[in-house]
Amino acid sequence: MKSIESHIVRRLLFGQGILWTIAAFSVWYSQRERLYSEFDNNQKFVSAALRFHIRNSTLEGEVRNRWPRFLTGDEGWHFQSWDEEQNVQVKSEGLGEAEFSYADFERAWSNKDKTAEYVKFNLKGPDGEPLRGVATVARSFRNGQFRRSSSRARDVLVTRSRRELDANLLWLAVFVFGTGVGASLATAKLVKHAVRQGLFSLRQMSEKAQAIDVSNLDVRFEESDLPIELQPISRRLNDLLRRIESGFIRERRFSSDLAHEIRTPITGLKSAAELLLKWPEETTLERHEQILEMANQMEGIIESLLMLASWESGTSPGSRNERIEVGEVVKQCWENESALAAKRNLEYSCSLSDSLEIDADSNLFRLIVANLISNAVSYADENSVVRVANTDGLHPVLTISNSIRQFDESEIANLTKRFWRADKSRSDSIHCGLGLSIVEACATRMGWNLKIDYETNDSVLTVSIGPVQAGD
Amino acid sequence: MRVLYVEDAFPLRDTVALALRKSGFAVDAAEDGSEGLFLFENYQYDVAVLDVMLPKFDGLALMKEIRRAERYTPVLLLTAKGELEDRVAGLDSGADDYMVKPFALDELISRIRALSRRGFKNPSSVLRVSDLEVDTSAKTVRRAGVAVKLSAHELAVLEILMRKAGTVVSRSVIDQHFYENSGLPMSNVIDVVICSIRKKISLNRSKPEMIHTRRGLGYVLQAEQ
């Protein structure tokens, strides 16, 4: 994967290279045209003058007085004219025996606009000198055909060496090319610097993102320091980081709590095994009961976790809805806890109608009621009342409330978290902090809603459960 | 050696306390922080083994109370919290050692023994006074190269006499170190144990006595009277 920086730099340099090439060629070409035009204008004038003097038979004197270079052929100055038969009529002395080919003139003329009065073309001198020729054309295009302008009109070619012109053009090309290359290199550096500066925030953000791992998920991107284009990205990243961090904290807490719940009974089992191996005389019935208690505790935790996992993954087969007598289920669950309730001197108050029946998954409903009553009996204040009611017809189906003075209202949100326990020491081996998680999972699976309220004035915790209603 | 062990999980507390007693430690086991603090304030312990998450008064708070009372009893924290930050927090708050559950009983006992040796001038596990040699780790006793077989209690009492060789060790110190809440300093349990040790390490009177009685003061172990 290429970096954005090199990608942008490469694209910009490529575009800039094309622009520089076009600009350089335009400059060179316009200069070339200007130089050729100046060059040709001079010859045009001479050619016209020569034609005039040829026509008036005053050529010889004029050449000697005004254009003596035609006599020597210096700097490639020559002239030559052709008659109607395309024969050489007159030519400059500098040409000596040599003469220009009419075919070259004719070819140049036929390639041009045929109405032009002059033809300009490049040709070679007798000594191989590169020449520029400008010829007056003694023809005009009328009524669809070419005609000689007049019976005395002649095609007159004037040549001049273009060695200096070509040298100037070459120098110009080198200069433009050199300037272009120099400017390109300077621009490349500037572009690279500008892109680097422009991408500084992005690079900084990338380095910061690369440095993030599980040990520093609290890192956040400072939005105000970033360009506006990056602010939505950083906002999103910060949001994701927040979620990942809270997920990690939750997972870590879950792992830590699970480890604690499992490690204590494992230690108990391991220690008991080591003790009995080392001192077999200590094998007693009571010791075996303790080992069984620890094994049961671990089994309970693992069963609860597996149950939750299978519901969450959807692998647990659901049973079909059936008619349930709510009062009967509540009564059975209370009876299961009656020994502990009696020990804690709890009073049971049930105001459920005997005829209250619902259609629901009976296994899940029984699990919900059993957990809620078990929690109420375990955590209600001693000598208090556990109330079970159906307050509002069928919604909620069930309300279980009990007094609990040692409770912080802010902990309500934690009650359904896995392994959360009111008793921070986690001494109770009957509960492991999964009861309300299971209740919530059952409720969700049934399409029901779990609601927990705490009345601070009366210190009463109320748990309501029932089908999800509009507005819940 | 007398150990205070505070753990709220009953089966574990019962098992570990028994294993420590079988290893020759006198163990007072408490089920919560406040009971642990009460015991600590009223008895002398060579080592305190504390669970971190305890009802009423957690292990770290209990340890801080111990340190606040300027008691430098070595403390071993025993907990299910094994994260690095938990271990660092435990050791930084004044613990001498930290063990994460589940642990091996033998390792726990070795660590408690190592911590208990810190209170003496000679922290080595091999103690020598004249031709009497006690290896507290291997639990062996030799007198003039001859192996002597002692019970766990006898070995523990001999160890403290060896560690404090040349100085008088009172009956109450022995009682506090080796007998859990016996509350019977006038009982003859200690005399019986001392008598048994004397007999065994003198190789049935074939070697000179090394444990001498200081009337009204206690016992002293030395090569010659």
C-alpha cells in the first residue's frame, strides 16, 4: 500500500511535469515562430525588390549597390528566378555554377496555401549550408485555377543561411528545457514540503493511533488541534476507542470476577486433596462434605455461564409457550427458599390472583421467578417482608419487592452485570452474582422486560417483570 | 510459630488451617476482617495470612491497621485477584508476600515458614547449636550426627529455642507461639513437651542436657550450663 504522501506527490509532480512541458514547448515554439517571422520578413522584402528590379531590368546595378553580399554569397545570401518555362532566368553570382531546384520550390508551394504571395521553406545551399528560402510567387488563384500574375511576373527565391537562427533556437530550447528542469526540481521539493506539511496532522494522528494498544485505551484524539477534514474521523475514532475501552474494562472485570469465583473453590478442592494425600488420617465425612460443597459451587457457576452463553448464541432450543398459573409457580419457588426465609425471619406476602394465568415459556418463567425469590430471600433485611404482587393487570406480570437498607441506589445499573455482588467480599457460596443476569437473559429471550427500582425513603427494592410494552 | 489466618470461605479456611496445624504451626483462623483484627490486637503472631476480599474489613484494610499499630508481623496476602496491579497494590500497601489462588499447600507452608524466620537473627533454615542441628525445612533433627525423631509440636518448640539460643524464652512466649488460644499458661503441656524434647535430644541421657530451666523465667537452650 502506497502512502498518501507519495501518492499525492507523484500525482502532483506528474501533472506539474505535463504542464511544465506544455509551457516550455509553447514558449520555445512562440519564440521560434517570432524569430522565423522576423527572419522571413527581411527576405520577403528583398525578394519583392528583386522581382521588381528583374522586371525593370535594373537588377545588376541594384545588386552591386545595395546587396553586394549576393555577389559573394556570404551568410548564404543567394537569389534565383525562374521564367514561365521554369528555367532559371537569373541568379546571384555567389551561386556560381550551382542553382536551386525548381522542384523544391514547387513542392513547398504545393504544400502551402495556394493563394499565398510568398512561399517559405528550408533548403540546402550548394556547399551543404542550411538555408532559409523565401520566394515570391508569380501566380494567383482565380476562378478555380492558377494563373501567372502577369506575363512579366517571375518566381524569385531569396535564400539566407539559417545556421545562426538554428543555433539561437537550439540555445533557446536548451534554456527553456534547463529552466523547466530546474523549476521542476524546485517545484517537486516545494510540493513535497507542502504535502508533508499538509499531511502533518494526519501523520500525527496515524502515529498516535499506531501507539494505541490494550494498555493505553484511554488515549483520545484532540479534535480541536486537527484540521476540519480530520475532525469527523477523530470524533469517530474517539467514540470507537471509548466503546473498546469500556468493552475491555467490562471483559477484564468479568474475567477477574469469574477468576475469583472459580479460584476460591478450586483452591479449596486442591488444598483438600493435598491435605488428604499428605495426612490421610484426616479423611473424615465432614471433609468429604466440604469437597462436595466446593464442587457444587463450581458446578453452579459453570452451569449458569453455559446457560447464558447458549442463550446468547441462540444455540439453546426454546420450548413452546404454554398456559402457566403464575401463583402456583411463585408458591413453589417460595417453598424452595422457605428454610432460609425462616432462618432470616422473613415474612411472605403474596397478593397474586389465583386465576392469574399467562402464556409463556414455562421453563424460563420458572427460572426467572426462582432467581428473583432466591435473591429477595437472601438479601432482604432480616425480619422484613418479601412482597409478590401483580399490580397492573397483566403488565407487569410480577412484582417482587423487599426491604434492603444496605443498598446504594447508584448500583441499580450494576445489578444485572455478571458476577456483580452486593457483598464485595464474595463470601456467600450460594450466590455467585449471575442470578439477575440470568433473569435478564430469560426475559429478553421471552420478549419481556426487567425493571428494577429502589425507593430510597422506604429502602425498598422492587423488581418488575413482564412483556415489553410500547413506551418501555 | 503462631499464624493468624483470615479467610471467609469456610471449607478453604478449615482445610488450610488444618494443614498448617499439621505442619507444626499454631493457627488462629478468623472468618472476617473484624475478627482478624480483634485476634491480632490481642495475641502475638509470627505471620499473618490474609485473604484480600473479606466481609466487614477487607485484607488490605486489615493490613493497614496492623501497620498503623506499628506491628511488623510479616503479612502474606492470599487472594484470587491475580492481576499485576492487584499484586503491586498488595505489596505496596505493606504486604511481605503475595500468593494467588489456587496455590499449592506446600508452597504456602514454605512461604509462611520463610516469613516467620525473618523475625530472628538467623534466617537460615538450618540451625546449629554445638552438636545439635535442626533443619526446619527438611524437618530433621540431628545430635552429634545421630537423627532424632520429634513430633511437629516438639520440633516447633525446639526451633524457637534454637533461634533464641542463649536467651531465656518464657513459657508465655512458647504458649503464644505454639498453642492456639490455650489460655492455660499454668498448664503443664509445655513442661511435658520440653521434657520430651530434652529426653530425645540427649539421646537417652547419653549426651549432655542442652535445654535448661530458669525457675520463674522460662527455658534456655545452650551448649553448657
